[in-house]
Amino acid sequence: MDRIPILKLGGALIVTIQVDMHDRLAVALEEDLTAMISRTGARGVLIEISALEIVDSFIGRMLDNIASVSRVLDAETVVVGMRPAVAITLVELGLTLSGIKTALNVERGMAIIQARLDEEDADGLRSARGRYED
């Protein structure tokens, strides 16, 4: 069975889906991504889906599951490159993808993830200063 590559870039994992997703591939991606988040401590997951022409209810639920598992592991999921027809289909299927942020392209998606990483770095500095000032 094929696997979808997962790349690490700083504190983020990047997944580019370039093939038609079938059920087994979607399940394997969820398992691989979960393991990679745990192994690397990634704080963001960017999933690029511009090559997907259709997203059925199963794939939509898998994206939602990936976001839910990522959130439990303290990583934010951003889906980028969604075609208008895919967005319309998701709405028609009633899939809101509540735990997923979306962006038009990779650059904007990475900006969302980077903003979270920067915020966490600033929070870490503030709490470290508080410990030393006491």
C-alpha cells in the first residue's frame, strides 16, 4: 500500500496529498500523522489538498478525525488549497470540519501555524521571566 509522505519543517508537519484518496490510504495517513506528531512534538499540521478533485463523506470525516487527534496531541491543523467544488461538497454533506482551520494556499496556512508557534514562544518567555523575577 502506498503512503503519503509527511515532511517536518520547524515545528510543523506538512502533508501534500497528490493522489486520489481511498479509504485505506486515509486511515494510513491518520495513523502515520498521529505517530509523527507524537515522535516530533510538532505543534502544527498543514495538509495541502489542491490535487483532490472530490472529497466524499469518509475523507471529510478523516480530515476531521486528523484534526481532532492533532488537537489532543496539542497540534493545530490547517487545510490549504481546497477547491471551490470540494468546499461546496463538504457543505452539502453537512461536514463543518470544526477543528480545522483553512487557508487559500500554503503560504497563508504556514502563517497561521507560525503565529501559533510565535505565541507559544512568547508565552514561554513570559512564564520563564515570572519564575526568575519571584
